[in-house]
Amino acid sequence: MSLSVHFGQPCSHAAQVKVRTVTRPAPACEECLKLGSHWVHLRECLTCGHVGCCDSSPNRHATQHFLATQHPIITSAEPGETWAFCYVDQRIV
């Protein structure tokens, strides 16, 4: 199911958001699939739509994506979760 993304308390990086709808649940962390690894939860980059695993997962691909691209805001790609997080400001937005 695709749902709109809303920010409760937008940060200055919210202008960089290009992805306005997110499918929850996301299908998979592609990097984990390639490695034959598993994930705990999935996160979607709101700049480019990349789906990566969370920091509780062994490979932390969502954070690795931020470090490589500097795309600042992710959202949960899990059913029933609608929060977004800014890596730069280290806070929920």
C-alpha cells in the first residue's frame, strides 16, 4: 500500500525530499539479498527511494546509503509506521 509522507516537525532538509509516497511494507533490502544476509526493519530514502535495512540489522544499509550520498531523510518502510528521521539533525521530523 502506498501512503503519503507527512512531517510533524520538518527540518531544514525537508526541501530535499523528492519521494512523496512510500509503499509499506517495502519488498526487501537489495544489498542484503545480494549478500545472502537478513534484515530487521526497512527504511526508505526520501530523496531517491533507495530501500535499505535499519541500524538494528547486521549491515545497516540505510545508514551506509546516507553516508555515501548525504541524502538526509529516511522513513520507515514498515506497515503501520509513518515516522521520518533526519540523519543530519539526528531527529524525528
